[in-house]
Amino acid sequence: QVQLVESGGGLVQPGGSLRLSCAASGSGLQTYNVDWYCQAPGKQRDWVARIMPSSSTNYADSVKGRFTISRDNAKNTVFLQMESLKPEDTAVYLCKAKRVGSNREYWGQGTQVTVSS
């Protein structure tokens, strides 16, 4: 069983930066793929980025070059560094963990990111 808690969201001006955290308890994340998703009001949940146990990463085209996903196994935490934020990045950001070879997924509650002047 894994519990995920996101933090780091807030209100930021266009062009600003935020660092989101996804902290896990109950199990280490070393053997999990961890994904970040975003969901704006009235819209579907969109995939943003993934980090694998090898620390290989993938990004949605909309955030490539602006967002960086990373992990700190000692802290059992995955981060999403967000740069050059745009108003269209406004959404609730959620992290998901899924152990490689398993179908079970674990989700956090999300953290709100608002990009506005």
C-alpha cells in the first residue's frame, strides 16, 4: 500500500516557476513508475510526465523543455519542477505511482496550480 501526498502548488504569475512534490509513505518508490497528471476544471485529466525506476523520463509535448521530473529515493519523493509557466498550465496536478509489473495504481489528492497575473 502506498500513500501519496502532493504539495508545492500555488498562485504564480505567467513566466514564473513552481516545484511540486509527491511524497510517498507505506512503500518505497524505487520500483515504481511515477507519473504527473493535470486536470483543469471541466476538462479531462491529461498526462504530463513520467519517471521510471531507472530515472528515465518522458514528457508531454506541451511541457517539454519547461518541466523537469526527478526523484529523490532517500526522501521517497518525486518532484516536478515547472518553469516558464503559462495560464494554460492552470490545473490540479496529481501524481500516480504504479509498480512495474503490477496493475494497481495509487493516486494522490492533488495540488492546485494557478498561473495568473
